[in-house]
Amino acid sequence: MTQRIIDGTISFLATAAGFALSWPYWRDFSYWGESRTVWWIYFIAGFLLAFYVFYVFLGNMRTLFLHDALEKSGYFKKNSPSTEKQENQ
């Protein structure tokens, strides 16, 4: 549960930074379209999508590093089916 909270916090901060960088205020609102409602929908949908992408990315990176640690420790060589067959014979 703690890891989910940490991932969620990091994802939120990264998404908020991207959201702030894309805000039209930094460009004197020169990129606002005619309908501000559409822009709000665009920003909210983008925020949610970016949060999801960051969250999944962090989870996948954790799995990648876990597999790398297991491989370096020799876990797969110790528990491979061919090793077990040789020990049983």
C-alpha cells in the first residue's frame, strides 16, 4: 500500500509539472481556442492520461529492476527445471 501511495505521489507531481508547462498562461494565452470549455476538457483528459502513464511506467520499472536483481542473484539458475531434474536423478 505504501508503494502505491509513493507511486501516486510521484505520478501526480510529474503530471502537475507537465500540466504547468503546457498551461497557456506562460504564452500570454495566445493558444486558447475559441471555446474554453473544450480546453478545460482537453487539459483534464490530458492530466488523467498522463497520470496513468506515469503510474504504469513506475510499476513497470519496479518489475524490471526486480527481475534484474533476481537474475544477478542467480535465482533463475538455482530454480530452473533442468537443475531440478539433474538433482532428482
